[in-house]
Amino acid sequence: MERIEKLIDNLPPMDLMRSEKMTLVQLIIPVESAHRAISYLGELGLLQFRDLNSERSPFQRTFVNQVKRCGEMSRKLRFFKDQISKAGLLSSVHPVVEPDLELEELEIQLAEHEHELIEMNSNSEKLRVTYNELLEFKLVLQKACGFLLPSSNHAVSEERELSENIYSNDDYVETASLLEQETRPADQSGLRFISGIICKSKALRFERMLFRATRGNMLFNQAPAGEEIMDPLSAEMVEKTVFVVHFSGEQARTKILKICEAFGANCYPVPDDISKQRQITREVSSHLSELETTLDAGIRHRNKALTSIGYHLTQWTSMVRREKAVYDTLNMLNFDVTKKCLVGEGWCPIFAKAQIQEALQRATFDSSSQVGIIFHVMDAVESPPTYFRTNHFTNAYQEIVDAYGVARYQEANPAVYTVVTFPFLFAVMFGDWGHGICLLLGALVLIAREGRLSTQKLGSFMEMLFGGRYVLLLMSLFSIYCGLIYNEFFSVPFHIFGGSAYKCRDVTCSDAKSAGLIKFRDPYPFGVDPSWRGSRSELPFLNSLKMKMSILLGVAQMNLGIVLSYFNARFFRSSLDIRYQFVPQMIFLNSLFGYLSLLIIIKWCTGSQADLYHVMIYMFLSPTDDLGENELFWGQRPLQIVLLLLALVAVPWMLFPKPFILKKLHSERFQGRNYGLLGSSEFDLDVEPDSARDHHEEFNFSEVFVHQMIHSIEFVLGAVSNTASYLRLWALSLAHSELSTVFYEKVLLLAWGYDNIIIRLIGLAVFAFATAFILLMMETLSAFLHALRLHWVEFQNKFYHGDGYKFKPFSFALITDDDD
């Protein structure tokens, strides 16, 4: 045993198996070099600062004014970005790199650009409003004249309400001042009219409201404007309708004007004299052409200014984000008693100490400080953060594990094994080498375009797919491997590795009325023999194979989880966990389900017809009875009795010794005996970071015993339920195979049986759609989620606590758009 332990201790450390060793450090930074030092540490990205001012609000911190200034500059930059986007311009792909700007200089530049843009927008908006008014007036003049001209020559007898056209719009000062013309006084005793323009979508409701308000004493004429006009509020082109309302009386006039205002209709004066109409039309057209020229010149000038800003926008945004991040970090530091130095604390990996010290020395030199930055290591009471150095390949698997819970500091990392076991268990459920090739092509496309896609902003689904591209790659490769074992290519078997070892007893395997297949040569060299396909015994054979295989894989993975709990206990030097947790758990699991796995392998190797259900049931009900024809090897019955007794002994072994030993050790500590603290993972579950030593003095035996009892019951029941849970591998594999068979036989082959090209094409399209959306998308997602559950629950609960917290260093590379 000692030799084995020495061999284990001498093994080289495995990458990713344990998180990086961390240390708590303290920095004492002179004020004059603080900004530069934090900037250099942000570029390095290997130090996580602790907030030493957590009791203060954000407005009570030292550098709150600088943070506010950076926030204001971020707002201006977002304003520039929105203006560039609205103008239809693109930010420069290759931005101009300016020499380093000071924050004050950049602040002045941004303020000048914002003021200039706001002024240009204001002028442009005023000109646009004037242009729209003139355009609307021109359209009203053109359309309204058609309603007014016939009635200026003679009275229309069919229209009782109308005797003559007299215009009165004395209160509409805005448009009158626009053209600097006076309207003639209205005849208070006759009919009048109001002309204007309204959105086409409101015209019908507008007419009904006028009719009700005047009780039908009006005549409403309308005509489409013929041109789309820009809406000043939404900046969209809308269709409008020109209207003329004839009415009588001052009260009706007041009502109509109020309704026009409520509906957003613009009213314009139209004289009934043809010569005046033509004169005003010429004036309006002249003004419009002048305004068009002015507007175009203004837009060109504004676009030129925005293009100039766009060249520098990326650099300015990056600079402001960095400065804001630096000042946010400086706000986490404290002033010392002399108010001349800033004191900061943080976590860093041990391997990064030299790099951090070099960056701090460079900051001291570049800031011409007379006093150097002091960097020294501190003792920590609280648990350090967890940091794994991952790459593009391993990062996705680490994220799968971290989604369940971040590993406790230096705890065994399940991601090391998840790299292989996760895609393999997925493939056991998804095994079809035709579908696997489709997934492989998708993964290769994502990997080939990795450089381009990593710089683009993707949607949520595509971002998730791109992040898991290497997971998809291994899932597809293992699917091809398992598909070759199952001998399924879109559910069709092939004689890839030689001829079949069986022949049919009857004419065809599917019509066989007897046992089915007869073996006449050596076994098929790799995977399932293709002759099983279509035979009467196909489903019983595949069910038996996949069910037994699921149990073997499940027991193997659960044993791996318990073995990892042993390595955790050894690493944390917890002999109590090894003796009273690891050993009884291994005995209990393997006495029952390890024995079942052994029976499955022996039955496969010997070809026995023993009923394993009967063996396992009567192992508990009547262990001393003779097994009869279900006996697989000599000495099986006494072995079963021994294993059953070991399983029964393992339960109290897990439950009782550990709490009583912890109580004994605790009492001996306070009887003057010099016992060290027992580093038990179970006992440390409730330890608070700030009171680690004090908590051991407050030993609560009932709480420890109840916790141990819950853990023991959970393991015993979980051993049964978790093994049963692995049968999902069999169920999903069978479901995927049967679905694939149904689509192939009932869609593709059925359509191919018709001698009609259209029916064949329809059948091929339905088959392709079903394969792509049901088998490649829904079934992939289903198998992925089930593999995720098997890892999170059945595998990781044997050894993984997952109650740590992730290392989040201060790094400029981790700043995102949301940090603005």
C-alpha cells in the first residue's frame, strides 16, 4: 500500500486537474505612479483586486469624479456611434492610430465634436421642418385648386351646403408668416373652407370626427398627395392626403381647427384667385429649390464630420473604457495614513508573481517616481479563487462544468475527464455515422471560419454554437465511431468490414417464422453484424446489447467519480474521508452493481442463457437458494452472500465512525493534548472564510451527524437511482435508431416506390427536412442535455463540491460593450 501511495505521489501533476496555486498579495503604490501601475496590471490581466472600500457607496469613493467624467465621455461616444449609424455610414475598419492622448485633451475634443454635431442637427432639423411645410403647402395648392376652381365660376345646385368659396384662416399665423402674405378678410355671413394635409392612415377617422362635430353641416373633399413626405417625429416617409373642408359659421370653424390640431393635420391658406395661386406656387417652388440645395450642403458637411469622427471612434472608445476601468479599480484601493500612497490587496497565481513585479517596476520607472511600489505576499484566511488556464479547445468543456458550479480551490476538476466522457456518452445515444458526418461538416465549417466569426457579433444561438465548436467536433467523431459499432448509416447497415456471420433460416429474415438467424462463419470483425437488421430477433438483440452496455458505462463512470474523491482526500490530507467514505462507497457500489457488471461480461464471454434479472432479485430475497441454470461460474452463490454482507456492512461504516471520531478529536484538543486541526472536507463544509479557526471550537455533534446521515442515505439510494439513470443511454439510442428507420422506410423508400419524379422529389425533401430538423437538431439537443445530466448528477456528485468562486482578474481584454 505504501508503495502505491509513493507511486501516486511521484506522478507528474496533470494540467487542469487542479486549479492554479494562488496567493494573496498587497500593493503599496505611491499616488504619482498609481494610475500607470494599474494600467500596466490591466494589460497583464493576472491580478484580481479585492474591494477594500465595500462599506462605501460609489459616490463616496476617491476617484468618483474621474469615473463620472469617463461615463460622460462614454455617453458622447455612444451618441457619435448612433449618429454614424443613422447617417448610414460605417465606422472605419482600419481606424487611424493617433499618438497617445491625455484624458483631458480627449474630453475637450469630444465636447467640441458633440457641440458641433448638436448644432448641425438642430439647424438641419429646422430646415427640414421648413422644407416639409413648403412641400406640403405646394401639394395643397396643387390638389385643393381642383376642388375650388369649379365653384369660383358658378354655383353648384346639387350641393346645397355650398354657395360660394370664402376662405378664412385668420388664426393660422405660422404658415402665413412663412410666405409673408396676408389673407383677405372673411365674409362672416357666407360659407368658408379650410384646406390642409393629413396622414393617409388618419384620413377616414378625421372625416368621421368632422362629420360628428359639425352634425353633418360640412363638405369634405380629399385627394392623395401623390408624394411621400418625411414625418419629423419618426423620420420615416409617410403617405399623406390633401383635404378641403367647407363649412359655415365661426363656431364650426373653431371646432374644425381644434380637430385638425388633435389629428396632427397641417392647415395652409389657399386663395380662390387663380393668379394669386400661381404666384404663391412659384414662390413656394423657388423656396423649395433653395432649401434643397442648403439641406444637401448641410448633410454633406455633417457626413464629412461624422466620417472624421468614425476614423477615431474605435480608439477613443477603447481609451475611455480603459480609463474608466482603471479608475473603478483605483476606487477599490485605500489611502494609507499619510495620504501619499494607495494600498491594494488582491489574488494572483503564483506563476504570475514575477510578471506582476516586473510590470510594477516598469510603472515606477515610467512615472519617474522617487519611491518604488512595494509588493509582498500576505497570509490568507479565506479560500482563494479558482483559476484554470484553458485554451480554445478545453474552454468549452470547462464552461460545461462551471455551469454546474465552480470548483473549490485545488479540488479535482471534472473537465479533465469531461473532454472525453461527455462526447462519448452523447455518441452512445446518437450513434449513426451518417448523422455524425453531418455534424462533423458543421463543426469543421465553424472551426475553419474561427478567425472571422470570433470578431463578429453573433446571435445568441450562433454564439453558443460557435463557443462549443470543439465540443461539436468530438461529439461528431464519437458519433461516427459509435455509428460504425451500431452499423447504422441513416439507419441503413452496410457490410463495411466483410461478410455477415449469419444467414437466415427462412427465405428472408423479415419473414422468418422460426428463431431467425443461423451462424455459419466467424463473427463479424467490428460492430453489429448487418444481418441482424430486419430480422425478427433484431429488437430483442439490440435492446439487450444497449441496456447491458449502458449499465457497464454507468458503473465505470460512477467508480471513476469515487476514485476521484480518493484523490481529493489524499490531496487535502483527509485520512478520515479515505477510511470512512471512499472505502465503504467503493465496497457498496461494487458489491452490487460492480458484481452485476461482472455477470454481464461473463455472460457475453460464455454465451450463457442465465437470467440476470432472476440472479440479482434472488440475491436479496433468498441468497442461500441454489441458482440452478442461472449459475454462471463455480462459487457464485457464496460470493453473492459475501458481497451482500459487505454491502450491508458498508452502510453503517459510512454513517457512524466519522461523526464520533470528529467529536473525540475535538474533545481531546480541549483536554490539553496537542492535536492539529483535522482537515476533513465534510467538517469544513460550514466553515466561514473570516472565522475559520474559531468555527472549529464550536463543534455541533448533532449537526455533523445529521449531515453525515443525509450524505450516506443519499449515496445508498443514489447508487440504485444513478445506475438506473444510465439506462437513458439505451433508451435514447433506441429512439434515435427507430426514428431514423421510420423516416427512411416510411418516407424515402415509400416515395421511391412510385414511378413519378414529383413524388420522389417530395419524399426526398420530406426526408431531408426530417433528418435536418428532427434527427440533427432536436435529437442532438436531446442527447446533449441527457449527457449533461449524467455528468452533473450521476458523475460529479460522487466527488465534486463546486462551491468555489472564479478568478476574475482586472484585465483590459475582458472589458465588454456592457461595461460602458
